[in-house]
Amino acid sequence: MQTAQNPSLTFYSFPLSGHAHRVALMLSLLNVPHRTVDVDLRGGEHKRPPFLALNAFGQVPVIDDNGVVVADSTAILVYLAKRYGGQAWLPEDPAGAAAVQRWLSVASGPLVQGPNAARLVTLFGAPYDVDATLARAHALLKVMDGELAGRDFLAGAAPTIADVACYAYVAHAPEGNVSLDAYPHVRAWLGRIENLPRFVAMPRSPVGLQAA
């Protein structure tokens, strides 16, 4: 957690959430002073009135930036880029903005339904169809690997919030029994993100292919 004498931004998180890690990573990459509040999801804190006043959907992450409350991980990434990062993380030109939005949609759709769902099965016992989640995960990774064969980052030559949105659930896909061995360009992309200044990792869990 980054700290400041009186940080104005509060980040409501859960350490094992890839959605929350998107925000943690973006805050670190942008060097935004903040305080982190871990929400007790196992205890149901996210479904109680104080938290529901922040996000009526009862989900992390949420940020409160000096009274500006933003929920939803990709919405928060857009806010942070606009508020603190400028064009370096979210291009203003139509083509660049569209390229980023394409991958934000992937992060909220195929990535959640594939690698994330597979991880939820092994980590939390989620009642998903294992074969279907694994098939969706590998279908997505095949597309990503093909596209990353021609460029360093998802939306172009430089990192954007698209990469931040997609990183965690791909990096932790092996926890859901999704091997990355067949995707060399995806693995190289993960390495490039991990080499960014102020990169922070999400805690690894010893499940799936990561089990001891």
C-alpha cells in the first residue's frame, strides 16, 4: 500500500481479487498516494449498508477520491487515467481510444468468463463447468497470443489501461489449471508489464497448477 501524510483517495479492495488488483496496479504505476481498506468479503461486509452506499452492486473495487466515488474496476481505470495519467495510459485519438476499449470489453467479458472463472473453481469452489471455463480460457489466450505476436502491448506499442485490466487474470490463470506454456507472446507480454516501474503483484495462491 502506498501512503501519504493525508491521502485523499481511499481504495476499497480485496487482496485476492483480480478486479481489485487492476486498481492497485494502476495506483502504483501512476504513483497516486492513497490508503487501502480491505473489505471482508468472506464476512459479507460488501453486502452491508455502509458498503452498499458506496457501490449498490456490493462489489469491490471502489475508490473514493476526495468525495468522488467510482465503482467497477475498468471504470476506475478510466477515471485514474483521466485524473492522473493523461494520454500515456488512455489515448485521446479515436483509433487509440477504440483499441483500448476493445480490450476493456475483453477484460469484462471473455477474461472473466474464462481464466477468472477457472480460477474461482479451484480457489473458492465456484460451481462452474470446468471444461467450459478451460475451453473459454484457452480460446482467449490463443487470440491474445496471436495479436501480441505483432506488438508489445494489447492496444499498441506502449502500455495502456487495457494491459492493466487484463494482466492479473492472465498472470494467475495457472491457478485455475490454465497453462500458459503454449502462449509465448502472452508470457513475454506479462514480463513486459512486470518490468514496468512501480509494478506490484497480486498474491499467488497455491491452487491449480500453482499447487505445491
